[in-house]
Amino acid sequence: MFPTTFFPSWYFPPAYYAPGTSPSNGNPTPTVGTYTDKDAFSAMNGLLQATGAFANVLYGIPANRASTSGYQYPIAVIQPTSWTETRDSDGSSVLRLVSFSLTLAVRDPQAGNRVAYLDSLTTVVRSALNGSTLGGGCLPSQTQLFQGRLDPTSQPPEGRVVLNGQFAYHVASA
């Protein structure tokens, strides 16, 4: 049976609801204007560390530099890539869509083991991030990893996979 509404209640900014009311879907309603990219990336870092699958979770450095810096493996490297903003139809807020890359790196002398390990880590990361509110500020339907590829520039015994993802949240309109 299909739901009676077409848009989940967290899709709309809080200003859409009458004073004293809130959506009743169980997800916290993000507060417009107080949440930032830094908050989302910090929450993402925490979620990845909480999986226990990574020796190091790094932010904002090139993945190839991280792998030559003496960090223990496996490594996850979060790198912001771009963002766009679009105004809501009622003009009360702006939806900010942020793109990022997430590079996972492992070390193993056997190529087959590297690929299997990267596949396993990718599954762990997808489970941790897809649909997350990233600390309560993002729209769960917009938090997702949508593309991945093996990094052909990694040199054995290292293997890397680069995942591309996005998240979105409302910011106050100026």
C-alpha cells in the first residue's frame, strides 16, 4: 500500500509547519541556518570511526599523501569536492547539496585479498552513511554514496577504492 503523502515530512524546512507542530516521522527536524558542512563532515568522521573498521579516518588531505605518511591501514579519507545551493519554492530557505569523495585504502600483498577487503569496507561504509542524518542536520534521503571505482593509481601492496557521495541540508536564505 502506498503512503498517503508524496513527500516525507523531513523534506520540507521547519518553516513549512505551523508554529507548535512538527513532523512525526521520528527523524529530528534540522534547524535551518545552524548546521554547516563542518558539522556534517565531523559526524561522518565519527560514524566511520564508530564502525571500528578503520585504523585511521582522515579529512581533507589527498588520499595518495595519506598512504605515504605512515598511517596504519585501513585508511578512510574524506575529501569535500563541491556544493550547490537552490532556493526552496517558498523562498524561506536554501537547500545546500554537498558532494564528497571517500577514499578507502588497504594493504595486502595479494591483489585478490585487496579487492575483497575493499569490497567489504565499502559495504560497511554504505551501511554507516546511506540514509544518515549526519548528526541530525541532513536530509536522510539525500545522504548517499552513489558511485565507486577502484583507484588505478594505487601501487601494490596498497589498494584503494574511491567512493563519491552527497548530503543535503537547509540553510537560512539571505
